[in-house]
Amino acid sequence: MNYSTLTRLSVTAALLCSLAPAAFAQDADETAFTLDPIYLILERAKTKAASYEFSPKQVEGAPVADAGELLDRVPGVSINRMGGHAADIVIRGQQADQINVIDAGSVSFGGCPNRMDPPTSSAALARADRIIVERGYSSVTNGPGGTGGTVKLERDAPEFEEGKRISGTLSTGYTDNGNRFEIGGNISVDLGGGFYMEASGEYKDADNYDAGGGREERTAFTSRATGLTFGYKGESGEIALDIERNKAEDVLFSGASMDSPLSDAKVYRLRGGLDVDMGSLKRIEASIYRSDIYHIMDNFSLRGLPMGGYVPSDSVTDGGKIEGQFDFGATTAKLGVDYRSNNRRAINYMGPAAVVEAETPGAARYLMWPDTTISQTGLYLETETALSAKTTLKGGLRYDHVRATAGWADGLEGYPPSIVPNDLYDAVYGNIYDGAYTEDNFGALLRLEHELSATTKVFAGLSRSVRTGDANERSIARGTVIDGVVSANAWVGDPGIDPEKHLQFDVGIETSTETWGYTATVYVDRVNDYILRDQFSMPGMTLYRNIDADLAGVELSGYWRSGNWEFAGDATYTYGENRDDDRALAQIPPLEGSLSAIYNMDDWRFGGRVNFAAAQHRYDASRDGGPTPGYATLDLFGSYALNDKAQLIAGVDNVLDKAYAKHLSRTNVFDTEVERVMEPGRSVYVKLEAKF
């Protein structure tokens, strides 16, 4: 929110002008240019019945705020919107810690109890070479949990042209709705002998956008991301050290009672792999990382008020993994150990700005995250066996030991005695932190794949996966106890909550040819001890309890190519049921999907997409804002290859300026005329991408 519109347009225009001469300086006999196929989404995206792999640059549409907003365009992924930044993803009706987000081998947990900074908001999107979205539980190697799916941002060592030691990319873009400007780039340097260095930087700035019909939403933000990698890649192995920082500032939220002046994420990561020849052992891969996130939210600094609530918080995650890969002829195997430990601290202060920003103990209102540490140590084995030339059996076993503690459960010296977390847990559940809570969780996976033909494959999978309770579910302590009475509107975790156990079965088919293809998957997920965020059993309080639940759904996608035309479509339906209370589960998206048509002509590419969702009448009134009507929006987009190293992208999202909100989005606390945070209205954008 520091750059004026004129400055933004001037920077974009200058970059366009600097590249334009190169676009026309080609040999006169050249009538077409060759672009990297990364821009052809239908040719490059690997769509399978239970997964979707793509490059971040493949998805047509306006520039995105973060990885969560980008993933909203992936078939089978929905989002929960709270503002213009930090969209929270949902896969197969599951969200938060039910989905693993793995960024180049590391895992982060946000610093906000209200998820103003989910892992996708700080993931290094600009540094990812490809993103893999796995729907459902498809591998025991992805770490603990991941019952709803896994998102992996992966990157490769840079490749250099012969005689060229420096390469890089540059992009800049502008969207009129919300006055959003972005600029970023990366550079790779060949240091010789297989060693290399990569550096990247990105800046984004946005004001509030207008929803359809002109209604303004509080969605402004500013973000900066930087990254530095030193690495080596040889014939038999590679190693890389990453140092990354992602900072979001002055983030406004229509769907929360607070905003976020600062969210600062730092990641340190060492990763590598080595090919070996030790009998059946063929490769060893390992990683070690630390993620350190500092987050602030308040309800006064960005609203011009002299006082209010102030919550500083920390989330530090340490982890690592070592895996051996084996080859026994018809069977390959992965045997590994992984470790993940997350510590979270958050204190809610209330009072004048100078007092709460000094974190004065007497102004503390709640020990929201009382020094909560959840550590998980896992051991896994996964095999793939070729039963025949056309049939493969995949099997996996996983064991996780969980240990959870809360260092401030008995309070902090100098802080009010009414905010002792153990008093709150005891009053509500009869459980307290008196030492550590431990679990021993077991998971398993079987998946049979069979090729019906060279282009068609079918599969059936059965799995058991376990997810332990997160920091909120185990220890959130936003409440007080005075004379044995719990304060109204308390939000309390249960130290003794049982882990979720998911028994999933899915079947699917996928066909892919040069001109057409389709995928179809049906799944059912019977969940014992589903951890329900309960906002109706005790009016005015938010609690957690275990229930039995069912999830089920259908996922469809397809494409067809004819001449210069490409057509594609997808649709996803999810059903969720609380079996204990005979009511719908909260946060279940309706039937939704998209249809697109794209025309390719020499250096030009243009098309349109219709995004749609049916009405949702099954909802949990305590968590969801109510039913939502169906909607359909139209996007138009296009690109032009200035030369073989640069292309100009432009388009209009929500052409008809439709006023709508996604069913999962948060209740709009600033506008009583609408129930939820609304999606952007008509948005015109332009973006330039270049490489050197």
C-alpha cells in the first residue's frame, strides 16, 4: 500500500518498453516463436484420478496473493476466504491440519490461532518448479496426518545452457480491482563444478477490492518474499541449503474481528539426495529444517483506534527426514524416519496501545497458546510391486509416536490467576496438562492399479490414516475461570482429545490420449473420533469433542483437443455427515467446478472459463453462515509471445461483475448486508513474464 497507481503503471510500462524492441528484432523469416510449454496448461498439467501436478505459471487468471489463492483454481480444491490474503484450502471436505503442506521438504504451522496465516500463505510459491496436489491419503511417506490430502511444492536444481552461467526470470503485473501491483524475479548463477546459487525476490501490494456490484471488502495487504539457495548437483547426488523469508504486513480481514499488522515467516532448510550402489539400496534422501513464524493481530492499529486487543504469537517448527530407497527387482521400497515438532505461544492482551504493545503482564487477558509443543516421530515403509506388466500393488505401513505438552498450563508468574489454562480445561472437560499426553498411531495403505490399455488405467485404494489434535484442539485457552465459572464466549481446547481415525476407500479411472482424456474418482471416508469444533452443545462457547462422521464424494475432470482448440472441465461433489448428531458437517463445499475453452494461434493464446457452484443447503448453523445460492462467473484471458523469452498476459476475471461468496468463506463481520466475505468483482489485469 506504498506505491501509487501511477508508479505501478509506470514500472510496468517501462518493463514492457524495454522488452518490446527484442520482440521485433527477430529475423524477418521468423513467423512463429517457441515458448516453454509451461504455459500450456492442458498439455503440461498432469491430471490423474487422485492427483494433479502443474507448474504455478500454468494456471490462467489474475495474479494471486499467495499459494492458497492459486490452489483455488485446481480441480478438487476449495478455499475458505477471510480477506484478500491467506485463503485457507479445503480438499475432500477437510482442512487445516487434515491437509499436509510440504514446501521443498519442510513443514510450517501458522502463528495465528484464527488461521490468518495458514501454511499456504507463507509457502515459497515463486520458487516452486511444480506443485503436486494429492487428494485423499495416497502415501505413508508424506508425514503424519494428511488425511484429506497433501500439497507439495517441489523444486529442481537449475539447468544452464552451454556457455551461459547466469539465467533468471522477471515478472510484473497489475490488477485494477484492488489496485494490486506485483513484481518479482529470480536469478540463478552457475558457480562451476556443479555448484550453483539461486536468489529470488517478490513484492505484492493491494488495496481493498470491490466485490460484484461495487461493495468494498477489507482485503488490503502488502507482502514481501525473498529466498537464497546455495546448492550442488552432480551425476550421483545433490544438496541444497535454503534460506527464505516471507513477510505480510497491514493485512486487513473482513471475516475476522482483528487484522494483522505483521506476519513474519523464516525458513531454514538443508535437503539432498545421493545415489548409491549398496546391494538393494539405491538412493538415500534426507532433509532437516526449521520454520520460525512471528505473528501479530490486533483490532486497533489498522482501524485508527487508541486501544483494543493485541495478540503476539510464535510458531516454531523443527523437523527432518531420512529415507532409503530400495530395488528388489519387481518390488521397489521406501523405508524412512521423519520427525516434526511444533511449539506455539500466544498471549491475548487488552488495553491502551502502548500498554499492550509492551506486553505488560497485567494487561494479559488469555494465555491462548500456553507454550504448546506437539512432537511426532514417524517410521514408515512403502512398497510398489509389479504383479504383472499391467498391474501394480502399492502398500504402506506407518507408525507415529505423538507427545503433547503445554509449558504454561499452570499459568505464568506475574500474570492474572484467572487465566490459568489448566483451570479452564478442568472446568470444561475435567482434563488438565499434568505432564505429557502421548499417542501411538498406526496407518496403512493398499492401492491396486491396473492398465486396461496403453491409455487407460483403473485403481482401487484402501487406507487407514490417523491425525492427532492440533494446538487449538488440544490447548487453546481463550477464556477465564472465576469462582469456578467459565467466562462467556470461551474457546477451549481439550488436552485429552482423541486422534481422528480415517478409513478411506476410493476407486477411479483415468484415460489420457493426445486429443482427449478424462478422470473419475469416487471415495468414502468413515471417520471415528472426528475432532468436531463444537459451537452448539454449550451456547456461547467453542469447544472440541470426538464424534463419528462420514465423508464421501465424486471428482470428475476431462479435456478434448481439436485443431487449435482445447476444451476442459471439472466437477467435484462432497458430502459430510455428523453421525453422532445426525446433522451436516460444517465447512463442506457444494458441487462446484469449471468449464474452459482455449484457442492457440501462432504466438497468441486466448480463451474463457466458466466457474460454477451449486447451491449448498446442507450446513452446520453454528459454524457456517447459512445456506448459499449457486453462482456462475465468466473469466476471459489471453497471452501473446513477444519473443521466445517474454510473453504478455492479460484478462478479465468475473466479466459480468457477479456478486457472490463461496460457501466456505468466513462470516463478514464488517457488513451486515452480506453473510460472508465476498469474492472480487470484475477484475482487469495485465502481466509480463520474461526470462533471460
